[in-house]
Amino acid sequence: MFISAKSVLLGAVSAMALISVANAADVVQPVEAPAGFNWSGAYVGIGGGFGATVHRISVDPVLDFNGLGGNGVFGEITAGYDYMVSERFLLGGFIDANIGNIGPSISLPGADIDLTNAYGFDVGLRAGYLLNPDTLGYVLGGYTWNHFKLEGSGFADGVDFTENRGGYVVGVGMETVLRGNWTLKTEYRYANYGSDSVADFGIPGAGGTSLDVEPSTHTFHIAANYRFGAQNGGGASFAAPTYNWTGFYVGGALGAGTAVHDLGLDLGGGSLDLDGIGGEGVFGEASIGYDYDFGSWVAGVQVDANYSGIRSKLDILGGSIKLDNDYGFDALARVGAKVNESTLAYVIGGYSYQHFDLHASDPIGDIIDWGKSGFSVGGGLETAVSSNMTVGLEYRYSQFGKKDFSSELGAPAGTLTDKASFQTVRLGVKYKFN
């Protein structure tokens, strides 16, 4: 099916792109950052990433649905300027332009309809802190603009609607030195485009009202930046921490992201696939693991557990229905390349389990809960801040097995199914035992 192919493509592209980052790091070979690397100055960059959007739909006072969501990928070019205001603190500005296919879709017999974030730009400011001479951690914020496009094919070929939206964007990222004037950036951004009416109509007994849509996006960015004048001196004079990657560690992380539930409805004469029901939220995670240093490469295993606030919610006629992606765990392996003296670029993947809970307000209460196994792939940057501690920013795409609700409905197998996928980013800290 089209929807399944899109999910598989997203996972494959995620893995291939992140493996390419690690391979590129291997070509670079771990080297000490050039003496006096200068973070001040102009830069340009190229990259891309992965993400999901959630459209919150409301018809006051009848319903409020958060939301309608979908996955996708994008490409991006960027330009900016940074200035070191002290030995470790940086201020800068940037502008990015992007093009992609992030968004929900519906597949009907003889037709497909897609709602995508077609292209847009962000312009903003960032404030950073040198975690060590090689690696910058930063936060960002600013203005975002996007062109949304609704289009159909097949018998829905006449569906064609576009809208431009402006909003705000906030995020967090890490940027690390590769070689010469080049740096590698990983970044998470949340963007919100505000609630606006897309249609006005009347409801019997309720008077006039409107259909309002509020889009938001969660995106993970990977980019290579060329920084002009980076070899001109004037960089940090403090030393990088001495860190041995071999050993056991414990860690904790806070994260954010989306869940997209791909619903399938088979009525015998044809099927409907909606990708999908979207949810968003934050989560906490604890992990334990072991890494081994092979020289230029590091490999390891880890187990983590999470408790999540990622939720889809429908408020209708005074009641509510909630789908919580409430808790889960992962058993993962990772391999990474030391891109400089203190920083690891890595890919990660393995087994994942997630528990789901569908429930409603009283008097209905609990409806159904279930658990599903699946896989996760991802990658990120991790950098040493002391001889025992690291901080890191990591992206994961997770996909779980299909749940068949047909037996609960007393219907033939395959009548109503759900397949969930997550896109999450976590900012974590690890303590390694000597």
C-alpha cells in the first residue's frame, strides 16, 4: 500500500542518511580540532532531515481534535553569522530555506489525497555555549513561514488548495568541528503556525462557526556548515576534557516528538488508509549501557525505558477521547565515529516496545489498551563535558507492529487496523563509570 511504503521509505532514508554521516566521519578520521578554531564569522550550509506535522482541527463549540498527522523528509540550505561574546558564549543569526513532503495522507479506492508542508523558511537567533573547544550546544528561536498544499489524484484530481502560514519556531542543537572550516550540525525544532479559519458555516442551534486548523511540526536537522574564517585564530584557549569511551554508563534524557497512527479500514468492497492520527508531547527516559572504544570507532549496547506524554485527543460535545502512547522500552546497539577529540557521531538501532491506552471521559472510561513490538533507527551527536560525563542530542524513528481491532468490534479480521510510528528527539546526559 502507498501508506506502508511511505513509512518504510522514511525509516530507510533515516537509516541511510545517518549511516552516511557516520561514514563521512570515518573518512574525516578523528583529529584534534585546529588550534584556535574561530566560531565567530559567517557560514553557509546544506542538509536535510526528518519530521512530522500535527494539524489541530476545531469547530467551536462542537469538537477539538489534536490531531491529524503525517511523516516526511525535507532538504535545506542555510546561511548565518555567529559572534563569540566571550570565550565560551556565542550569539548569532540564521536564515534557512527548505522543501519537503512532511504531512498526512489518505488513500481511497481510486484516489489519494496529500496535505504537505511543501516549502518554507525560518529566520531567527541562536545563543550557544562551548561544551568543549570542539562542540557547541545552543538554543534557537525565531519566525517560521510555510506553504501548505492539499492536492489529490485519481478521482480526487480536482482537490487543490494552498495556504501560506507564519508562526514561531524554537529549538535546540549541537554543532561540532570536523576538519578545516567544516562543522557538522544536529538540531531539533518545534514550529507552530497558529490557529486560523479555513471555512465558515452554520450549525443548527449553534449559529455561525468556523473550521479552524492549527499546524505544528517537529523536525530533526542534519547539516554540514562551511564557516568562513574559522582558521583565522581567536578561538577558545581552554582544554578539551580527557574522556575514555570504554565502560558502563547510566543516563537520563528529556525529549519531544510525535506519534502517527496509520489507520486502515477494509469494508470488503475497498479499503481506506489514513496516515494518520497524529499526537505530540514530551517524555522522560532513563538508560544503562556499555561502550567499547576501538580507536577511531566506538560500539556499544544500551537498554532504556521511557514514560511518555505524547497524546492524540478528541474533545467532542462535552466529552473527550484520548489515545496515550504512555510507556515503553528499547534494546539497542550503536556504532559511531570520533569526529574530533571529544565528540562522537553515531547511528543506533534495535528492538522497541510501546504500550498504548485508548480511554474516554466518564461514564465510558477505559476503552482498550495494547502493547506492540517494533524497531527503532536513528543517530546523533554525543560530546564529553568532563572525564566522566557526556551530553548528546539524538533522533529516532520507531515503527511498531499492526494492531487489529476487528475482534473487539465483532467484525472480520482486518476490518480496522492501526500501525503506529514515532519520531522523537532526546537531549540526554550520561555518567560513565571508570
